Amino acid sequence: MSAKTGDPVTIHWFRKGLRLHDNPGLLRSLSLSKGGGKIYPVYIVDGNCYQLRKCSVNRAKFLLECVQDLDNSLRQCGSRLYVAS
């Protein structure tokens, strides 16, 4: 379903806080999308980021699990997470 002309379209860029429950900007965007608007939650993986290049395998696995959990939570709200690199 695409947003009609005049319906709000929002992009929410996740940088560090990969949670729904304490993210007022995202919660507002989700509420607008239920009224006919469209939301595009985005997470960008930067392979050149110092923290990512120098992190342990366990830290990288934790990050992947957090991104997957966020996508699952967004799908329960009728959206999904768009991941780019």
C-alpha cells in the first residue's frame, strides 16, 4: 500500500538506539503510518566505522541480533526495517 497524496511520509534513521519502547520520534512516526501515512525505518551499516572494524565477533553478533529483533518488532507494528550498507 502506498501513501496517498497529502499523507505523511517519514524516514526514521536508526544510529545507536535500536529500540522501539523509548524512542518517541519513531513511535510518533508509527502512529502517523497507521492513519494512512508511510514510514521507512532505516539502519545503515558502515563497514568503515571504527567501532565495527575493531569489534569482537561477539559484539558483531550482538549487533546483528539487535537489528533482527528491531526488524521483528517493526513487522509486528506493520512496518519493517530497511538495512543499507
